[in-house]
Amino acid sequence: MNRYERLNALLEILGERGRIEVDEISEQLQVSGATIRRDLDHLAEQQLLTRTRGGAVAHAVAYDLPLRYKTVRHAEEKLRIARAAADLVSPGAVVGLNGGTTTTEVARTLVTRSEGDAAITVVTNALNIANELAVRPQVKLVVTGGVARAQSYELMSPLAEKILGDLSLDITFLGVDAIDPAAGASAHHEGEAAINRLLAKRAGKVVIVADSSKIGARAFASICSTPEVDVLITDTDADDDDVKRFRERGVDVVQV
């Protein structure tokens, strides 16, 4: 297990238990207590946890997230997708993120990888992502503004569109409700789709992050066509025929 995998394992265990002890975790992960203490110190510097005398406790969250963020389906797949997505981000990049459980995992993964000169800029319309990143010293955060939609914690309306219209992004990661080889990416809500469409238009590279349950499906409002997608990151359960059709349309499909 490398350091990055170990950091993510620590955060995952802490999220499940709320508190961890150095001796217990070092035995579980089969690394020295000194290594675990250094890892916890590093995560505390990133303000991802609070150190205690013998371990660490999770940060208290000041609000309750909507149900879609509490009960995460395909959690393991989304974590693997997030790791693959973070591999595409260069040091100092300007990254666009919309709302959703998969993009939230992308944001968390980016935080653990961005240090010092590798600091990145994140542009998002998602309040929960902004809340997590606002206190991270290695991230310059830009929030679009707009009117919050309670069901998804995403900001929308012409206010958000005005901000995004003046920005250029290196790469945008979009979580979607559906993506089909013929119909492209789509969302259930037309307001969310409109902001997502602009995040895609302002980016040099558009990456869809979607587990296999979203592949081959269609939703109400269009975000972008298939040819506008540069990369699709999904899991290995995606239908082989759908994957083939995406690739035939010029999409680089990454399965993890």
C-alpha cells in the first residue's frame, strides 16, 4: 500500500468510525505507528481531521447533507473513478466540478494529492464541495454563486452563468444522471444541466465521471453531446457494447 492509498484508507476508516487510534490502525494497515502518526499529522495539516493524543477524530460537519450524499450507492466504484480522475489533473490546473457523490469523491482525492507548488484552483457550483475545500490551504476555491437547489446543494440561475462566462478551465469533471453513446450526457433537472453545460464549454477537457449504472441511460435535460466528451471514467461493469460505441465516437473510455 503506497502513501496515497494509505491516506485514503485512513480517511475512509475515520469516516466510518468517527475516531481512530494509532496502535489499532497501524496493526490493521500493517505499517509502523510512526508512519501512521506522520500520515495523521499530514491529514490534520490539510484540515481533513483533528489530531488527538493517541490518534484522530473526524471533523464535525456543520450541516446535514441531502440524502443523496449520505447514502452512496456504488461507493467503491466511485472511489476508484475519483482516483483515476485525479490522475488527469496537472499541478496548478484550474479544475471545474459540478455537484454529486462522484465529483465529491474527486474533490476529496484532489485535496490529498495537492501540496505546495502543486496547488490547484477549483471552480464549483456545489455547496458541499465548496464547504470541504474552503479551508484547504492548497486549493484556491472559486464558487459560481447563484440560487441553491436543496436536493443537490448545487447553485444555478443566471447569476452562476455570469461568473462562469468569464472563466477558463483546464479540465472539468462532470457527474451526470445519465450518459448514452447516442444521446450524450444528461441530468434530471434542467437548471443543473444548464450550469453543467457551461462548465463543459469553458473547459479545455471534459471528463464525465459516472459509475456503470448511469451508462446507456437517458435523463430529461441534455448537458452535452457525446463528441463533446473527451474522457469517460467508469467502472468495469459498464456494458461492453456501450463502451465500444463511445470509443467509436471518439471518447477515451477509462474503466477502473
